[in-house]
Amino acid sequence: MATVIKLKRGTSAPTTGNIADGEVAVDTTNKRFYVNNAGTIVELGINPTEITCAGTVDFSGATVTGITSTGSTLTGGTINNTPIGASTPSTGAFTTLTTAGDMGVNQSSPDARANFTTLHVGEGSSASSRILLDGQTKWALFSAAGNVFGIADETTAGDPTRFSIDAGGLVGIGAVGTASKLLHLKHATPAIRIEDSDGGYGEIEVDGGNLVFKADGGAAVADSIMKFEIDGTEHFRLEADGDLHASNDIIAFSTTPSDSRLKDDIVVIDNALDKVKALRGVSFTWATGRREGKPDIGVIAQEVEEQFPEIVREKRMVMFDNLEYKTVDYDKLVAVLIESVKELSDKVEALENASTIN
């Protein structure tokens, strides 16, 4: 048998004396409906798109579509076929969920913040709260226990496992919750790569405890270089052929490989003294580069090349004007001077012997 709802009419809001429990009254003056819900008069304002309620409306077992609820508590029913308060969707999901104020997820009293709307996840009593990004394999996580925000694997409990920012502002990638520097990377093959749109990149990595610097110009650049600039000025350049250019002195303790096992066709330099006599040791002033106008001493590369072409090379002077100039491997002149001194010594000994005989 159908349920009969008794409807009363009046020109003002009813009282419990006017309508009994379960009865409905209409205020024809204010266009409002009222219902006696277990001794409490509940006011319902109804139009085709909106329900306003000063109390609680029980929608258990009902489906509400195309209606906006304002100032009410929904205690039953479904939204887009999803039971209100259900932990998982049954036959559908929320397509749009909007709010004009702060919103809580597992949080009955979301914290309010000035100047923006808050989405408050969790109740603060749990070790962590997570937001699952649909279709992805990671969680966004704030761990209250460790005061860490980060991204974790989907099934990993506790602190985030991929990325974190702790209370001190330290960023951890892999080294989550244990970052000891401003940016702390931890991985089996940790590396930082900076890549441009042409595929060229620079990379810093750690390989077996060794710090490695890499540069690859990609398809657009045949030979990569590494530049070192200070205050906008280039001071060092390492080229793909191994040449290291410096704009000023290189101060270091160094050695040069000279093992006989590394050398073939070993021949003593002949006529070293005559060749040295053909060279000039000169003083001069630099005409260009960082030392322009400064005095110096040395030899002339063109003169050295005539006697010892193997120690003169043409190099592009990237720290000067990017033109090619002749360079001298001054270290190699030591071998020439050794043999010239020996030749001069032989001549001195010959003269001394001749003087003794006479």
C-alpha cells in the first residue's frame, strides 16, 4: 500500500503544534516547505536546481541528480552512483567535486588558511597521509612523523622513497629523509644531466666513488667542449681532443710520461749545439690576450720550427681571438739543451787536451 504524506498549508513557518512527526507543511508566503522530523521542524527551500536546509537531510537509499546542496550534511544516497561516505566507488566515481571553502579528506575539521582554499588530507594522528594520482604508480606523501613531504612508491609505507623535502629545506632524491646537503642524490648510478633541445647535454655522475664530468654536443655539435667561467668570463676550456686552454698561469706539481717502454726509434739529437745557436732567446711584450702589454721572455716559434719542427704546433687560441697561432712545447727544449751542453763540453775538453799536449 502506498505511503500517504499529509500536507498542510499556512502563511508562516509551522511549529510542532501545527504539524505532527512526519507531516509536511507549506509556507505560502515565503515559498518554503517544512517537515517535522522526530519533533524538530526542518525547513526546506526547494527550486528546480537547489535545496537549502538548516538541519540534516537523510538521503539514505535515494539518488539525487542535478541539485546543488548548500549548508547541509549529506548522510546517505549516492553521487554519480557512488555511495556517500563509501571508501571505494561502487559503479561510478565523482566526475567533479568543488567547494567554496576548505575541504577535508578523512578530516572532519579541515584547517583554514588565509588567502586560499585548503584541501586537508588526514587527521594528524597517522604517521603519514597520501594522495594517489590516478593512473600513476607513485603517491604524493607528507609524513607527519618525519616532517617530510615527498613522493613514494605506491605500496611503500612510512617515509617517501623517491623524492623528499624535509623541514630544513633539504631535498633528497633517493636519499629520502636522510638528505645531508641542500640537494642529496642517492642511486646505484647517480647523475645529474642538463640537456638542451638539440640533444646536447652536460652530466655530472659518480661512478664507483669517482666524480665524472661529461659533455656531449649531440647531433648538432661534432666536438664538445667544457667551459669554465668565473664572473661571466671564460678562464678554462677543455676540448674533445684533450687540449686544455687556460687564460693565465697553471700552477701545479706535474710529471710527464717518459718511460722507455713507451718509446720506439730512440735516436740521440745530433748537432744540438749548432741548432741551439740558431735560436734566439728574446724579451718581448705581449700584443694580445689576457697578458696584453705585459713583459715576458721566451723564444720565437717560427725559429724553433726551423730546427725542431716536432715541438711546434698550431693551435686555435680560444682565450685570445680564436685564431690559430704557433705554439712551442718548451719542456722538450730541455733535451736539446742537454745534448748541446754535452757537445760544448766535448769541445772544451778537446781544447784543454790540445793545450796540455802543447
